[in-house]
Amino acid sequence: MHWNLTSPADSRRHDPADVLAAGMEQHAIANTAYPIGHLTTMRPYRVTRREAQSFAPQPWEGIDRLGLYVHIPFCETRCGFCEYAVIDPKQNAAEKDDYFDLLEREFALWDRAIDSRGKTLTGFDIGGGTPSLPAARQIGRVMEAAARHFHLPSDVTVSIETTPKIAASDPGKLAAYQRMGIRRISMGVQTVSPCLLEAIGRTATTLEWNRQAVENIRAADYANFNVDVMYGFARQNVDSVEATLRHVIDLAPEHITLYQMRYKGTRIAHQAGGITWAQIGEQAQLAKQMLAEAGYWAAPGKNTFSRIPGDLGTSDYLTNRVVNGAPYLGIGLGSQSLSHTSLSYNTGAADKDMRLYRRYVESGKLPIQDIYHLSREAAMGKFIAVAFYFGGIHLPSFQEKFGCALEAALPDALAFVLEKGLMEYRGETLQLTAVGVEAKPGVHALFYAPAVQEHLLKLCRGERVRPRSGWRKQWQAEWQEIQMDKVKG
């Protein structure tokens, strides 16, 4: 399937210096979470709801290798920093078991739509939410469904996420995951600051839980263990980051991932102006220095650090997404899917509500909230935004995906970053330099599609950037239409 026609907004060119400045000014949103302002920037590529079901399978024709992500939207509490599709924890008891029935039905819907049994998985992540919150048998159902509806090679590492509280209190789950074939586990510590934990509503971690969790993870024979740490909160300082990293390094995981706080779509989005880019940079620099001294390595701009030589530290699913631009299918509430020419979001991505997802699946429809037929420019923007998880663009993968070299596709951005010393060639990768890392939001913006760059520039000028009818009216209209379809059918 070919790319869509380029929108007028994506046909324009913007001055790289202006775009860099806009990215730095809007550093709270100029990151790897892409696209930005999709209600306007992606609007020309949106497939209508009436066409979505017939369109959705088409971009997957000819794709025989892809990643798989299954989303589990349950948590004990919803942390203030969370941007993902997590339902109200009060609904957990009522929704948990039924949700896994719906997941199995969605697997079957995609199987019929794209003949998934003929497709090979290059990576498989089970995320959330907190995928370790439900009973282990429910995760077993997910594993069985994946193996039934896709070809899952034995050498593909399946990864799952947990919290310190669960890993510390329920070692039986960890052992069960190992028996199922899950070989990588990632645990979110985030911070050890009591004041910050209370402020963001993070109740699933204590120092003792963290230590006990690691003992249980090692006892369950996991040798591929990652710990997540966050920085860049408005109420955080360098002392807090240092204390957290000292504790996490003492836990001796194979990998440590640093996540800069991304405020968009969170309950604490209003705090974004409470921290400067200079403060964020100071925290990041301290963290990287401490990790390097402890034997953890990452390329400039990469956020996962590994102490295992030759191991990038990330899951097979994420590694293939970042380096190779591999397509991936998301199953579950609010999941994102990306083919070479389409980007889609399942229902629940906006409202974090189970009702519409349930209606779609029970009526035999793919639970798609929004789907976009991408232009070449929009697809490039997404590819490079994801690539910056590792701080650089793998040039052979770009060439293979888009049929041209980066210098031919984006000459202005490339010339600018090379001239200013923001990026440099390292083997087959165009990588951030130390200077580029300090200006990372601006460098990200330089490679966004022009429509997204224009969105950032408008924000800096104080111009209105949202359409008058937002997602809520759209969701209500779609809900009413589904009810009508149900009555007619």
C-alpha cells in the first residue's frame, strides 16, 4: 500500500533555526511522543469511521514480520505521571476477567482481518498499566493467544512489566511468567523520594519492596531485568535523582532506563512549567555520570543503559521498532499500531473507558478509535521520533523504509544538525552529540513533519492550535452510531 497524498501543511518548509528554538521552548512536549497536536496536524490523514473497518487491514498486506504489544489497563492506583490508557481502578474488579475474554476476541478479529497466523513476531511486549496485577493465569491466556494467532519464534524474548509491590509480595507470579516463556521483566521504581512519591500518587514502591522484589526476580531465574527511573518532575531536584540512582544501582539490574517526565495527557500536565530545561538537563547529566561510573553504558541520547557488553538493554519489541522501524500491532484498550503507511489507536486511547472497546469487540469490529493513512512526510516524522529513543537514526533502515537516503529526504534538517554540531555520523547511525543531547527537544523538532513543526511554532506565538470540536464530541457521536448499528443489526 502506498503513502497518502501530502497535506498542504506537510508540504511547507520552516526555518530550522526557528524550529529548533520552538522545540526548546516547548520542551515539555517536544520528545519521542509523536505526533503532537494530532487533532490538527494529523487531521488530513484521518480515515473516516465508516471506512476504518475496511481500511484497517489493507496496510498490513505484504507485511510478514512485525512486533506485538498487548495492553493491560489495570493499576492499583493511577499515578499522576501516567499518560497511558488505564481505567479507573474502581472498575478493576468488574472488568478484569471480562477484559481477557475481549483480548482473545480481538486477537481473533485481527487474525481474520490480516491472516496473522502467517506473520512472524520480531518482538512481544505485555505492558500497561500494570500487566502483573491480574492473576498469572490471565497472562497465560495472552501468551497462548499470541502463539495461536501468530508465529512466535523461540528466540524472541517476551517482556512484561511489574511494580515492586507485586514482585515483592507475589513471587509465584514471577515463577509462572518464567514457565510461560517470558524471559524479560521490567520494574518501575521511578523515584525513592517519599515526598515526590506522595505527590504523584505512586504507592507501589518502597525501599524494602524494591529489595525484596529483586530477590524474588532473581529467584525466578530472570537474567534480563530492567529498572525504570524517572526524572524531570517539577517537584524534583538533583539530590532526589542522586538518591534514587544510588538505590537502583545497588539493586544491580542488567539494565536501567531513564524516563524524562512527559507531561502531555497526564494529571499533572499543569506542572510542566514548573521546571526548566536547564534543571532537567542537570538531572539527566548527573544520572548519566552515575550510571557510567557504575558500569552502565548507552550511546548519547539513548535512555536505556546496560551493563551487559553488546546488549542494548531494551526488549526485542522496542529494539526493532527503534532501530529498524519495524511495524507493530497493538492489541487491547488504547493500544497504538503502526504499519509502514498507517497509524492507529484503539478505543480508550482518549477516554480511558472500557465501554466503547467492549461494544466494538462484541459486535465483531476491530476496536479502532482513530486510524490515519500516512503521507511519506508523516511516516518519516514518526519513524525518526521513535528512533530518538536511542538518540540516533539508523540510516540503512531509513533508506530501506523510505526508498531514499536521509540527506535526500530531509536535506535542510540534516545540514543544520551537522553544521551546528548537534549530530554526527557514527558508523551507520546519525547520532546525537553531547551538544545535541543538551538541545534534544529542538533536535527532535527538526525532524518532525512540517505540520507538527508548524504546531510548535504556533504554540510559541500564542496562536490557537486546536479544532473547535474535540475528541469528546467525536467519541459521543461514535458511541451513538454504534448504538444505532446495534439496534439495526
